[in-house]
Amino acid sequence: MKVVEANGARIPAPGMGTWTLRGRQCSDLVTEALDIGYRHVDTAASYENEEDVGAGLRASGVPRDEVFVTTKVWWTDLEPARLEKSAEASLRRLGLDHVDLLLIHWPNPQVPVARSIAALNKVKARGLARNIGVSNFPTGLLAEAIAASEAPLAVNQVESHPYLDQAKVHAACRKAGMAMVAYCPIFRGGSLFREPAIADAARRHDRTPAQVVLRWHLQTDGVVPIPRTTRKERLAENLAIFDFALSDEEMRAISSLTRANKRLCDFGFSPRWD
């Protein structure tokens, strides 16, 4: 397991994403992930699975202080009073007295960044979150958030994979000492896995294309991928990425694919991207 240092946070990589996982499937996968060595689990109020994630955490038997738990406040709950209530409700559902990282899930153009960041700081000051950050913030909004925050922000969680150029966001995160947490890190497989830069590297290293892509993330400074899977065997596969390394040439070849600029998550409430 790799640990990424980010403004005081120590974030295990890779993490386990839980978007779309629900019920027994979710709790069982969380337990399995922790049993095989994951130490970072990512959820959100909007995923409607925090109770299931909490059940999986407890069933694993792994001590609480060994697991890095992230959750997020939905974009409609960014007014200060609503943000605090959202954080409190998330903790109740998770069965925890704090999370390791609390994020603003998406910016809300109707709520000034400074107001929601002030509320996020208050939640941290109350001890409900050890670290705070944002998600889906392009560089302009990220600069506003950094300037408005009393506590250093640890993370900007964004869609990132070899089909999407996030160089500007990544550079802004590193300049501020923040990690860039990558969701949808392997795109949706398919055409990405057939790209020669990835397929050839997979053959050379006797690895799967997914493992090659996750290794590409890990070898990029300050990046924490959080792949999601519905299959227990994939959990182990996604973690088995520490006994090989991509060459500089392989890294450059995979990075060149980002010029495709294919984005999976873009909604009516999304900000204007870089």
C-alpha cells in the first residue's frame, strides 16, 4: 500500500470506491477489501450506502484508526447549516464519530465558495472530520476554496483516467500540497484497454490492462486512484500493482492518450471544466 502525504493527511492508495454499491453487496465488498489489505474506503451521502459501508467496516474487524474513510456533502447541501447537518447525518449512518476526510462533492453556483468552505472548516474544528477537501473543482474554483479555507485542504477528487487531460488540476493540487484523488480511474475499460500503449504494457509486464492503468496513476505524483468494482476477485487484482513498475517511456505513451479528453461524469450542475 502506498501512502500519499497531502497537507497533513496520509491517504492510502489505492482506495476502494463504492459508488453504485448498495446493501449486502456493498458491505461484503468493503469487508473483503479490508481483509485483503485496502485501508481507504470512499463513500458519499448521495451514494445512499453509508450504512452499508459502516457495516462492512465493523464486520472487517480492522481497527478504526487503521482505515481512512472519506465521505462527501452533496451540492444541494452547501449552505452552512445544511452542510453541518449533512456531515452529522453521514456519521450517524456510518456509525462513526469522525471521518478521515470530508469533501464538498460538487460546487454549487448558488452558494459562494467561501460560505461552504467556512462551514467545512467548522465541521473540522468540531472534530467530525480530520481532514477536509473538495471534489469536482476546476482550477478557478479550487483557488477560491484554497484562499477561503483556514485549514489546508487535503484533496481535490476528480474524474481522472488516461482518456482525460487533468494536467491543470493536477498541477494546481501539487502546488497547494494537495492530493488529486482519481475517480473512474480506469474509464470503463473497453476501448481504453485496447489502446496499444496499455495493451502492449500489459503484455510486457504480464498484467491486466486495468492493473497497468492503476499503476500509471500510482506513478503520477500525488495521485490516489479509487477504483470501484462489483466483484471480489477484481478487488485483489486492483491491489496487486506494487510488484512491477512502468518505464518512463510507457508512462509517456499512456499519458499521451489524455488528449482524447473523454469525460464520463458531466451533468447539468457541473462547473465549467478547465
